[in-house]
Amino acid sequence: MTKGPLSIQRRLPAEWEPQAGIQLTWPHDGTDWAPILDQVHPVFATLAAAISRFEPVVIVARDPEHIEEISGFLVEAAIRNDRLWFALADSDDTWTRDHGPITVVEGPRPRILDFTFNGWGGKFPAARDNAITANLAQQGVYGLNSPETVPMVLEGGSIESDGAGTILTTTRCLLQPTRNPDLDKAAIERRMQDYLGAQRILWLEHGHLDGDDTDSHIDTLARFCSPGTIAYVQCDDGDDPHYTELAAMEEELRSLRQASGEPYRLIPLPWPRPQFGGDGQRLPATYANFLILNDAVLMPAYDDPADATALDRLTEAFPGREIVEIDCRNIIWQGGSLHCLTMQYPKGALGIPED
């Protein structure tokens, strides 16, 4: 694979590298959360307060009245006010990982990349979400870092970076014709070389969770925990309809090699009991959707016996970081979890005071 002209100095940082803060887009009655807002507001507040223990959090609110409403929940959750910042932008939904920008570094300088978000291939309205990054830029959220518009559909949850030039992704998502119909696999690889500085792209052919609208985002299946370590979803129930597909994914992961030629250290994450929505649809509950912060990892929990095993496995994967459980039973009703709801910014990428 040959590097493109834009990728000479570019690098997509790993999530465990020092962060300036986390963006969180808050739900309102114009989103799919409307029927259960009373249940999800406290979860969002708990999440924001947990983030504020370790770094700043930027909350995107619909309007000033929305800020006032949100503030009440944040006071109850005991958020650190010195690490709380608000920005205004209307939104279709709250999945910041996918409508938020992707930040690379070019030499010492962060570059905010504004890829197109089209509602996971046109499944849901996304015009307001797609405009959030530009709205935040106009409000000075990124300081002097003007976003660079990228003519490509790409969601943050669809890619994992080891910080050293390797991108892990899935063919089911990136090759969906509803995202970039004019780009084949080779063209998508060239774009990731050019814009993200990718040196190697590892594609998984297998991996799927029922109830997942994203076409197999990698952040629900397998995650880099260090340049040589991948934590992944393992189904140990041979009678579960996911078993065959996830076993095939596990074999793929075992066959992958680091740039050095060494195999990856693989850490299996447990399989929680099936959870179902009100319509009987199975929900994509997964422990892989954790969020890495400065000095901590936020872990989705489901009031399940497997929560304890997941805590042990993530403690093994992230020695020296505090593992904080967040009850995500109400969040998973909309098909995502902690990582899907958030987007991290590397140091220097935000126009706010950093720790």
C-alpha cells in the first residue's frame, strides 16, 4: 500500500492517547428518545459526570432552554462544573461517535475532519446531525482548528486505530453501497490513506449483532486496547444465533498480524444474556462499546452476571486505568452504548481550557 499525498504526516491517534475532552450530544423530544426521555436523561447525566471526573465534556444542546433543562440533571449527577462546556446545535439524534468529527494529527497539529454522515446509509434522517460540526466550529469549539470537509461518508464507530498507522474495520459497513456507492474497496483504502494516514487496513469479513443499525460497526465488535492488544466480543453459547458468525470473526482476529509480524494479544469479552426491546427485537448489548478516557475506561453494564467478567477483562486490558461501570440498559434500547454516544478529541483539538 502506497501512501497518498495528504498522508505524509497524518496519523489517526489511538483513543488511549491524551485527550482534550469528550463531545456528547444530548437527547430531546425531537429525537427517537422522546418516548423514554425520563429514563435516559439520568443515564446521560451519569455519563457526563463520570467523564468530568477525568477530563472536560462538551455537551451539544438544541437551544438555551435545553441547556437549562440539562443543567438540572447535571447538578443532580454532581458534574464538575469546571470541566463542563455547552455548545448549541439542533440534532436528529445523539450518536456523536458517528456524526461527530474525526481528528487526526499532522505533525504536532490536530486537524478536525468533517466527514459526511448520512444516517448509516440513509436509514434515518441525518441532515441536522451532519451540520453539527460546522455549527460548533462557528461557535469556536475547536479554537483555531478549522474543520476540513471530506467528500466521503465515514462514521467514527466504523474504524479503530492503533495510533501507529493500522486501521481495523469491517467490510459489511464500509463497503455498503448506500454510503459511498462510487467507491470500491481500493478507493476507500486510498481515502483512508490520504485523510487518516493509514499505513495498514485490516478488514473483518465477519461479525454481526442483531438490532444493530450500523451494518457491523467495529466498535461494537472488536477494539484496540494497545498497539498489540484487541478486546473482542466472544459468544460462548452454541445455541445462540450469533455463535457461528462471531466464532468466524474470532478466527479472523487470530489470523491478523501486527506490523511486526507478531500475532495480536486477544482478550475475549463475555456474552451477556439476550436483551429485547419493546417490539421484541433483540438489542445489540455488547461490552466492546467501552469508552477510553484519560486515566479511565467507562464500561457499559447491563445488570447481568457477565458484567463482573467484563470488568475483570477490561482491567486486564487497561492496567493502571480505573474501570467505571455505567448502567446502559436504557441506552441499549436505541441500539448503541457508551462509545456510540461520545467522541473524543486529542490534546490541542478544542478551544477550551485543557487539564
